[in-house]
Amino acid sequence: MVVELILLISVALGSGVVEDIDKAYYQNYSYEARNNIGKTQIEEMNKNSIPPNITSGFAIDNNYYLGWKFDTDQITFLFQCNNIQGWCGIDFVKGMSHSEMMIVINNGGQPEVYDYYSTSNSKPTQQVSGCLTLISNQSSVTANGITAYFTRPLKCSDSRFEIFSSGLATPLSWGYLSSNKGFEQHNSKGEGDIVFGTTNATSSWVPSSSNDDDFFNDHGTMMSVMWAGLIQLAIIFVRYFKWWPFAGAIHSILGCVAAIFTLITAYEAFKKDKNPFDALRGEKELNYHSRLAFTLCALSMGQIFLGFFCKYVQVFKKSIRMNSLARICHAVLGWTLPVMAMANVKYGWKLNDDESKMNNYIYPVYGVLTAAIIILEIRYRWGSCIYEKIRSKRVKQSRSESIGSLIDGEKRVRHIDVFKEIVDSKKQWVFCDDMLLDVSLFKFNHPGGFFMFKKIYGQDIGKFINGCSSPDHTRPYYHTESARDMLKHLKIKNMAYASEVFDQISAGESFESMQWSLANRVQIAKSTYCLEFTSPIWQMKAHPPGYEWMGKHFQIKARIGGKVIRRYYSMAAVNLGAWASEVRSRGYSTKEYSIDQDKNYLRFHLKHYNGGLMTTHLTEMPIGTFVTLKGPLGPGLLIDSEIQNDYLVFGAGTGILPFLDIIYAVWCGKLPKVVLHIYCSFRDEESSFAVDLIEATAKRYPTSIKLYSRAGEAGFQLHSEFWRNILPLHGAKMAWICGPPPFNRKIIRILKGEGFKADNIIVI
């Protein structure tokens, strides 16, 4: 997540291995790169003679000669600082931060020597000890520079660098201020490795090489690119574009590349440092910084491991609890790391006395990244009106190509193809009867409110338009004819009808307006009827081919009380009477269904509600009355080939109807690899129907049908034990739901609460 990004910028800029900061900081100050003022004098001193009272020494810079002499209990130092009028000094670590510095200062024309402790590359203010003693009669400040002789005991208990002995090998850093501005920040500095011997033959001085400086410069650049570039892209892809099929792969590849390059370059940086854990660098502030840096490196590797572990659990283990625990750890670590990393980056530059990089580069970059992430996060969680308008224009420009590619120039498209497009590309489209609508802009102007649209993408909203149902905790609303006409302006494609369920006997009608007459009406349960319709133009196939038609519905239109009323009813091609006969022939018990087994009628099963305009009309109209049908409509079960997965089926009352055809296909042995976990609920035993047929199918194919039937359970009381221990929420491919709006909402809420993916929940 946002973590790896900022985290490893700390490795690049503020952490890595601890000493990388100092090396990168001094990269432009090798010996040969110094200015040439006083070069001849210093070189002659180094080559031809050693100053009085000194036995060893080297020109550590063109303007700076360091000499020394060991005595029994003390060492005498010489600082010959030519063309230097401010100060000159050394310390015994790589870099001039968090170190004890011996400094000679020009104080009004007189040299003074101090033992300061430096916390950064800026002016030190803390004097450590009084171990240094200036030899005044040999020290002076002239127009040519500063000459200072001073002594230091070999053992100084007040000093942080307590013991000094001959043969000591240590890193050494130096700096000076050329102008006479007092004790201010240096204008020249450098570092190297030195051996303090008793003679020049036993002593050595090796300035830092430009190759090392180049390496650490490249190291910092590489880490910045890895963690400010690649990881940032990896995070954005996986968090904000995870609907794209390749987002996870890109995230993993970029993360692995960054991690591998980090390990390689950090290892090389560690090897190049001569003394990475020197006790002299064990000061409190720097210790905090370095330990935090190594902690961040370790945690970043752990974060990458957790990411792969989450995917492993999700794909192979199918354990909700294990997956939830891994994801929680991944998320907690993900939000902890950026806070730690940003603090360490800032502290790293502060320690290196280069806070200008924070002000000029790091802060602006983090500001831009933070703003971008905030915008994406708002869009990800709540949406943005302005962003949606921009996005909708882009969708509008590309929709003809994306949908056109699905149909190869045909006029109408299949629901299953469009639904895949909606899920994969997060299109803000809905179905309405035989139309595909783009509501990405209209939702901002919808009088009923913006909030409900995100709940209906990919659904058929005909039932909402006609007041049959509602998408949320709102009352159903019957839209006017003018509102229905306006939908045509939102249409972007016509949807194909499931024509495979019919044989057209003669021409003269289209699927948009079919005239069917009531041929028979049979009561199959309390207040529940099977209505059989016939047509001179159309004939229902007894066994329609394929599976795509399953779960679809028809619109029935009738003029009732002077008003045009439209309602939707699910189709069930299976003949319950014929099915019951087959069940009894297999030795299973079932009740009688008085349905004609020889006619290929179009059948609707509906429950009569007191006060219901359409149900009252259909249950009371005389045999032979014509109604206008449109269909088959809607996404249905969205099956286009033989299925071999676990599916969850939730039906309440007549909501079990859309699933009877697929259950009957299992009874006929056509779907041996499918497993249907069916939960059906009825108000009471007298209201139930087809449960006996499903039970018989479950007994015949116990591995394919799992039935959980409940009757007389008011309010659809479902217990957590049922969800977590009985239904395979972690392994099911899809959940189908059909029932009254309160039932649908409750099932959806429980499924989402248990981690079931919203795109795999289909409301019929």
C-alpha cells in the first residue's frame, strides 16, 4: 500500500546503511578536487620536511596539514591551516555529525583550541572536555593562515574518544572555514582513513576515493527511483486499479524489482564502508536514526512477504479467518511504515545538515504524492462529482468501441457480455428491460438521490421504475410515462432477448410486444398460482438449449382501472407436474401438481397479494384473456456454459422460481460438477412449493444439491453459525438472491459482512 513507497525513500535518502549518508554527502570533496590556494607550500611541507616538534604528518588537503608526535602520556598535534582565517578541525568518524571534533578557531587574531561535540554538520555548541591545551608560544594567526600546536592526554576520561594510542587506525573527517567570519559552517570538508604512527613510515593517510563517492551517489539515486517511482506505481495499481486483471501482477513485479535492487545496492554499500558499526558512532541520536532505518528495511521485506502470503491464502487456502488475519496485518503494517519512514527521511537529512533537500525536493514530492493519494482515496471510497463527470466523458467517447467489440456489428448485445464489462471495467451502467443505460451523469440529477446508484450497477432497474421494488430502505416509487421516455436518452445499446426459449410459429410479432392468452390457472400452494399462457405466434420449448436463459423474467403489461400497469415475473420452463411425476417414478415422495404435462405453455408462478393490482388482475381474469408480454429480459443467472463451481442460492417465497430450471437440470444429470447451496424460506408450510422436488434432487445427487429450507421464520432470522459453518462463503463463485426487498437487503448485507465479493452477488 502507501507504505512501501515512503518507506524505502527512507532507505534511499535517510537510511540504507547508516554511513551512506555521510559518504553521499561528501561525494564532491576528494583530495584532488580541492582548490589550489597554498598547494605548493603544503606539498613541500609534506614532501621535504616535517615541522618542528612533529614526527609524523600528512597534507590532508591543499590548505590543511595535520601533524602529530607521541610522547609518554600525551600526543602533540599541529594544525597548519594555510589561507584559512576562520577555523579548522578534525574528527575521527566518517562525517562531521555526531562526533567529537578538535577545532582551532581564529578568535580576534588569536588561536583558540576546543574539544566540541558535533550533532550535525552545522556549528557545534557543546564542549566535551578540557583535554586540549594550546601551546601558545608556537601558535599564531597570520595573514597566511592559522598555525596551532596543542596537546592532548593519551587517556582523557572526559572525552568520548577516551584512549588515543600509537598505531591507531580510524576514519578521519576534516573541515575548515577560509574566510574570517568566526566559527560558522565550513566551506570545505573531506574524509578518509588514517593511521597514527610514531613516524611517517608507520603512518598512512588515504583520502576517500571518487569511485566510492560515485557509488554512493548512484546508490541514493537508485533507491530514490525504486521507492519513489516503482513502488509508488505498484501501490497505485493495486489499490486504485485493482479491478484491472493485470493490476496484481504489476504490483508484484514492481515490488520484487524494488526489493531485489534494494538488497543488492544496500549490501554493496555495507561492504564499502570500512567501519559501519564503529563504537564512536554509537551516539544516541544517530543510533535512533540507524536502528529505525534497519527496522524499516526489515519491515518492508516483511510487508512484501505478507502481500504474497495474503494472495496465497486467498487463492489456495480458502480460509476466511486466515485471510482476514493476514490482510489485517498487511494493512496495519502498511499504515505504520509511511509514518516511520517519513520521520526517518527527515531526520536523516537533518543529521547530514542538508535539510535544503527536504525543503526543495522531498517536501514538494511528498506534497504532490499526498494530494494525489487523497484524491484517489476519496474517489475510491466516496466518489467525486467532478471526477465522475470527467470520467463519464471518457467513457462516452470509448463506449462504442468497447461494446461494439463485443457484438461485432450486431444491433443487440447479450447481458452476460455487458455484465462482464460492467464488473471488469467498473462501468456505471444498468439494464432497463431491453435497454442498456449509462447513468454516470444522470445520477447527479436524479430527483430520488445520488446515494442509491452505486447499489444498482449491473442490475435491471425495470422493477424500480415500475414501482415493483426499491433499491434501498426506501418505498417503491412508480415512475411516470415521461420518466420512462427519458430513459431512451440514456440508452447506449439494445439488449438481446433470450430467443432460444421460443419457437416462432408464424410472423407478425416481436419480443417487445407479444400477445399471449391465459390457457390455464392452477393453485399450487396457499395464495400461489401457476398461470399457463398460449400464443398463436409463439411456442415455448420444453427444454430450451444452453443455460443463458435461466433466471430471466418477462414484463407483463395490462390496463387496470384505466392505468397501464407493468410488473415482472420470473419464467420457469420446467413443468412442475412433469417433474413431480419423474420424482415419484424414482421412488421419492412428493405432492401432486395439477399441471398439464403435455402442452408447451409459457408458465408464470405468482402469489396473490390482497390489494395488489396485477396479481389480483391475473388471478381473477377469465381464461382466454390476452396480456401483453415483453421478454425474456434481465441478466438472469448469467450462465453461458456448463458450470462446475459452488453457487449460493437464496430464495424467499416465489423467489425460488428463477432457480428451478437449473435445479431441474441437475435432476436430469446435465450438471454433474455443479454444487448448489440452496436456502429457501417460506412464511409457512402451506405457502411452500417445489421444496419437495428440490429435496428429492438433493437425495438423488447429494454432492450437487445442499438444501437448507425453513418455514414460518418471520423476518428471515438467519444465524451466524449458518453463514460461517454451513455455507461455503469462501469458496462459492457466485450468490443468487431473489425475494422481497427486505430479504434481499439482509442477505446482501450478511454476504458483504462475511467478505463475499460484491461483484459476485446477483439479485434476480
